[in-house]
Amino acid sequence: MHVVATAGHVDHGKSSLVRALTGTDPDRLAEEKRRGLTIDLGFAWAQVPGAGTVAFVDVPGHASFVPTMLAGVGPVPVALLVVAADGGWMPQSAEHLAALDALGVRHGLLVVTRADLADPAPALAAARAEVAATSLGEVPAAVCSTVTGAGLDEVRRALAGVLAAVPAPDAAAPVRLWVDRAFTIRGAGTVVTGTLGAGALRTGDELELATAAGARRVRVRGLQSLERERTEVGAVARVAVNLRGVERGEVARGDALLTPGWSVRTDVVDVRCPGAARRPGELPAQLVVHAGSAAVPARPRPLGADGDDLLVRLRLDAPLPLVLGDRLLLRDPARHLVLGAGVVLDVRPPALRRRGAAAARLADLRDLHGEPDEASELRRRRVVRGAQLRAMGVPVRSVPVAGDWHTAPGLPEQLGERLAALVAAHDAADPLHPGVPLEEARRALGLPERSLVQVVVARAAARAALRVAEGRVVAGAATEQLPARVARAVEAVLADVSAQPFAAPDAERLRELGLGRAELAAAVRAGRLERVAEGVVLAPGALRRAAVELARLPQPFTASEARRALGTSRRVALPLLQALDAARLTARDTDDRRRVLAGTGAAGGPGSPPPRR
């Protein structure tokens, strides 16, 4: 199927031409028939020789209904521009053509109607000159009369030729169906219609319904195309979608049905306005942005010129589902004037809060023209999820560095140098706490997730000798070194316990040596002391040696028997026994006595290798 939208001045015969080509009156409302004026979008279709099925979206031509006209033209790739021989080129002819140009429509047919009422040559010549200066370029043309039927076959042949040149749609593309009508059918529920420009719809599909109020998941209950029930409809097509569980008041023209995760609902976009820099002063404080069938008020903020183009930030009154490269039509409703196009450059732009941010943003956008490019996006965003890139319309071909995270080429290596300097500065300032906590490193590097710090460490390991230990990024030998003062104090503790290995120094002795909580923790991390409890430290391997000594007692044994066997005080014995339990070297019986567990290696004697803690 092909879908074609009409365009042209009011009362120039658009609906009459559609009726003559299809045999169906596209004006469906009683008010339209009473006034002889198209008010809302009309739809009709026919078999066109050489083109197959062609569906027509007939739009109103009156100035008051330009937003409705744009809702019909926006999603349609081919235009049928109609000019009356007895009317010639008129204001709405120009505005409709400006809209087609802004939307980037490149396929069209110029038809001069009412050839039975006036010489069509002047109107044809004037229209051709106007159209040639737009995105449509040199289009085929035909002359006809819908009253006499003269020239209608020529219109059909010319239309078939235009449609033959239209590129085939991408059947595998994600769906973005802009809603142009929503209504209720008794027994079926809510139905929406639109032009499917790419992808395919199937009954049972789960889609996302994007509205001004938010987005929600919906399921396709049924499909129709050209009043026939279908289980699947592929682009390009006019389609009616019956939605399960959606009330009529929850959906309206301008909403969209989307493949989940393949667009970004955004109310702030940066756009390039081709040629706008040559027309200073045309950008009003408030304008209307047209995208698909949607029309949303917006406030523009010019960022600056790039040659003949103007780069602009648009703040929309309601979010729209957009991707990079979308063409937005910008219209001044106060002057009833189509200002031109805005090509979407960024659907997730950064905030402009600091002085000079707009100028910096202008420089950042200068090389962008709306063609989605992964390398460019990675350079600008540094770190981004692949799902976010795909939602922005960017094809993702690189390999993620962690999870779904992608980075700019060389970024982990650059950050590795910064991280090495950060660790070195931290260790110099606080040698008792070597290494930088992962969370602190993440914030310092501006990374969104700790897993990315691990990537930076891995990439920098060979050059910067970094590693992750106990939740901290440390330099290679950081955990094996102690400040000289602390090292001397630790040696004094080891000398104290050399004769009585389980007689831990008391708090007064530790204070005398200058070993506070931080110093003791550093010594334990370095493997120079073994922590039994808060303020109770022994030589490394003390727990294993204690188990060996206790294994020589009759099993089970009491705490008092253990204290005497170890030659220590109650202050040390009780937490030591608890530590042995926790290390599964001993087990506590119901009568509060303990036994050394078999298979712990305790029977191996004092020479058994001590566990690292």
C-alpha cells in the first residue's frame, strides 16, 4: 500500500479529486457536507494502475485548519499538491508548500484542477516555479477536471510514476504510529488510526502509548487496514488499532503508539533550523512545534548561528516521542506563518545553567546535522547505556565495556591516569587509610556506576598498578606499607607478645605506643597484626595457634580452662574464644563448653599456616 496526503488552498478541489480517483467521499462529517468544506482529516482509497492500493489522507485547506492539515501530512511520505486553474497560486497553497518543505517531503505530484473553468497553463507555470524551490524539487504535473473526467487517467499514471520512486519502508524498524483519530466501537472498545510509516504491527503486540500525561504499556487487541481485519499490517499503510484496556478519554490526536524503548519522550530538544539565521527576528517568543500528528506549544532559546542555520533549544509544553534526525515543523500561530524546520540534534540535551553554557553548547552542536552517529554521541556523552543510544535513534555497533555501558574510545585509559593521581594524593594525605573508596572514585571521575570504576582500574592496571581491594582502589603495594612511626609501634607490640603470644597489650600500652583505632586498622589491613576484637590485637596467626593449644586440652573445655591454657586474661580469652567460634575453629556446646573442630588443622601444631584475616 502507498499513502498520499493532499495539500492546497481551500476550495481548490482536493476532496473532489480524491472522490474522483477513489469513488469515495472523504468528507465524512455532516458539517463538512453542509458547508462544502473539509474540516477534519478524510480518508479514502483505490486501486491505481501501476501502483496498487493507494490510500489518500485528505486535509482541510482553510487557514483556520492548518494544524489539522499538518496532523494529516506529518506522517505521510508523499504529497498531492492541488492548485485550481481558476484560482491559481494562493496563500494556503504557499503555507501548505512551506509545510511540506519544512517536513522534508521529497515525493509529490502537482495537479491543476478545474481545467474546464480556465486555462490551466498560468496556474501550472506559477505552481511549478514555487514547488521547484522546495524539498520537492522538479515534480511531475498533471492537469484534470473532476467534473468532466478529463485528465484523470493522466493523474493516475503520473501518480503511479511518483510512487514507483518512493523508497521501500524499513519493515524491521521500530513502530511509531502517530494517532490522527481516536474513537470507540461498541463491543470492541477504543480504536486509534494513523499512518504506519515503518515497521509492522501484529495482534497481541505490546506497545507503549505516549500521551501528554505520560506513557503506559498497552496491547493490540485487533487490527484493521482499509476496513479489513488483519493479524499483521506492514508499512506503509493506513491502520486502525483496537487497544485493550484503554479508555477513549485516555488517547487523542497527537499521541503515539511506540515500540517500547525505541524513542525518547522529551520536552527539551536542541534543533538545527536550516536557513533561519538569514531571517533574523522571525523566531517568536512562543511558537508551535508540529511532529507527526502532534502540535505542542514551545518556547525557543536561540543558541547562535552556524553559517546560514540557527541552532535553537526548544522547551516543549508537553513531551513528544522523538529521535535524532526527526524534522519538526515550526509555526508562528499568531502570524499564521510556517517558520521552517527544526532538525533534531539532541533529545537528551544538558541543562544550560552556568554562564557561557549556551556558547559552549553551540560549539558542541556545530558539527551535527541530525544524522545519528554512535561515535559522535559517545564522544559527546562520554558514557552512555546502549539502550539509551538506541532509544535516541542511534545504531549501536560498539561492544559495551560493562553491562550495557558504552564509553568514548580511550576514555577508560584517560580516566585511569586521573585515578592513579587521585589514589597517590589520597595516600600521601592519609597513609593510614590507603586507597580511595569505590564510591568516592566514581564521583571524582564523574561515572554513573561503580562497575565502570572497575573497568578503569582494569585498563590502568598494567600502567598505573591499580587494583581493587576491600571496596577501595589501591596502588599495588599500598596495603603492605605502613608509616614508619606506626611500623615501629607494631614491632613493639610483636615484641610484647613474643614470650606470651596470647597476652594482648592493654589500652594503656596501645596509647603509649600511639596506636589508636586508625593505626591498628592499618596494621591489620597490612597483615602485621591480627584483630581479635575492638582494641584486642595479637600477632598474625594467633587464632590458629590458639586452636592448636586448645586441642591439647581434654575436650570439651571451659572458658576458664582455655584462659589458663593460653596464659592470658579474661579480657582477652572471652573475645578470643568468640573469634575462634566465628572462624569455625571451635564450636560451643549447650553447657557453654567448647571443643576444637576436627579438620581445622589445629592438630597440626604451632607450625600450621595461619589464616589471613
